Amino acid sequence: MHINWTTTVQFPEYPNSQHQDALRLRIAEATDDDLLVAYLHWIEGRVALDFIVAASDLAAKTQSEQHHLETLIAPLGTPFTLNYNQAHGALRLVLNRTSTTASNAVQQAQRVWRKLREQTSRDLTNRYRDAADPALSDLESIGTLKEQVAKAELDVRKALAKHRNEMHSLSLLEQEMELFLASDDSVALEDIHGMTPTAFERIIAALARRDGHHIIRDSGGARDLGADVIVLTPDRLRVVFQCKHRQAGLGKVGSPDVQTLNGTARPEHKADIVVAVTNGTFTKPATDFARAHDIHLLDQARLKRWATWGEPLLSVLDIAWAGPHSATAS
């Protein structure tokens, strides 16, 4: 038996001297194979336990991030509500997936550890001579689990970094929005609700001017043929508005008004873009008719995006242009 007695490893001390004597006797009787087997078995157990700790730490960290994420409430009714929800949703997806991966890995590693522990009281010599021992294959699965957990941990780090950057960007945009809302360029929906129909038409023209469009007509009249406001975009595209004001923002615009606009906007006013705008809402028949005839509806919600938040008109209408006189609306 060969032992490096200068080793820094401390042998265990037992209160009962008989235990110490028994341990020393077993060590003295142990062969090189016995010690090698014991060492390999200890190493295997250490690998399994260390991995259990690492996977458990990842599971705990992920759970903590999940709890933190649930405290982040997306602001409601702002231009950035959707952006916040999308960013939170993307991070939540990664955290949920990682939590499942880490928890499953802990359970599988614990099963391996239990099998190794069961082997401790047996003769382990033949186990290491037999490459087909199932306990060995179980331990090899720890390697696969390590790869899965390492990838999951990397995914979480990337997702957290991306989420952090998105929150920072949204914070800067909110600061810009606060400045805009405090400026004269922002028109509150509440102020629009209190306007007269003529003032409503003129504020629509003013908003178009704010976007950089050239105003051809800023209000309608008895002979306007359904066109209250007419503007030209910087690309020389003609936009025809029919404006329907609803007191206090209550009330809906029906299909007959949209049908009238459809009958004159293009034939009479040569419109490239036809828009029916209201500070109220549209009925379902009006919406269906507008969709079928390529008429854009600007209701209360979209009007707020344009008037109050300053989002450009064409962006609010989800219009993508391939070129002059070739509009497609999504």
C-alpha cells in the first residue's frame, strides 16, 4: 500500500478511539485498487453534487428574475404600451424555458446522486472494470445536462441584457414624449372633444401641417362634396379627409357617411389617400365598408396617437407607399 503521507488532506477524527483504530486498519489493509475505486467514486459523487448546486442556483436566480419581472407593470394607454408588453413577454418566455430546464436538470442529477449513494456500501471494484455499468452511463448524462444548463444560463444573460437595453431605450423615448406633451404641438383629446365641427376640421388641417403636409383646404362647407380637408404630402400625394366631430367624443360614425366619402373622394377630388376621421368611433358596417373600399378610418384611439402623441399621420394609418399613386394599406 503506497500513501503520500505528506499530503495536506486531513483524515477525519472520530471521538471514539475505536473508530479511529478501525479506520486506520482499513486504510492499512487497502490496496491501490481499493483506494483508486474509492477516489473515483468520491469524484463521481462530487461531480453530481456540484452540478446539483449549480443547476439549483440557476433555478433560484431564474425564479427571482421571474418574480421581479412580474412587478414591472407596463404603462397603459401610451405609445409604448405594446413595446413594454412585447419586451416583458420575450424575457418571460426565456425565463420560463430556463426555469424548466434547470429544474429538470436538478431532478435528473439528484437521481444520479441517489444511485451513486446506493453503490457506496457495495464492492465497487468490479463496477469500474465493467464499462457497461449503468451507473457510469447515468453519470455521463451529467455532461449532457451541463451543456443544456450552460446554454440556458447564457440565454438568460442575453435576454436580461436585451431587456435592460429595451427598458433604457423606452425610458428615453418616454422622456421625449413628456417634452412633446408639454409643447404646443400636442393637442389633447379632451380639447378636441370640446371643439365645434368647424374647429375640428381646422385642427385636422393644423395637424397635417405639423406633419409637413401642404394644406389645400382647411375646412369644408355646403359644396365641399364630402371633402372637409385636403392636403398634399411631401411626395405630392393627395389626402382627402372627411371630418365627423362627436360632442364629448361620444357617438359613432355610420356607413352612410363613409359611403358618401367613397363616392366623391377619388372621382371628384382625385384622392390618393381617403380618410374618414372622428373623435368618436365607427360602426362595424362603416368599418367593413371602409375596408372593402380602401378608405382609412381615423377613430378616437388613432386620433390620440396623431394629435396628442405626435405620431405621423401615415404611420398611424399603417400606410406603406411603393410610389406615387400606388398606395397599399395594411
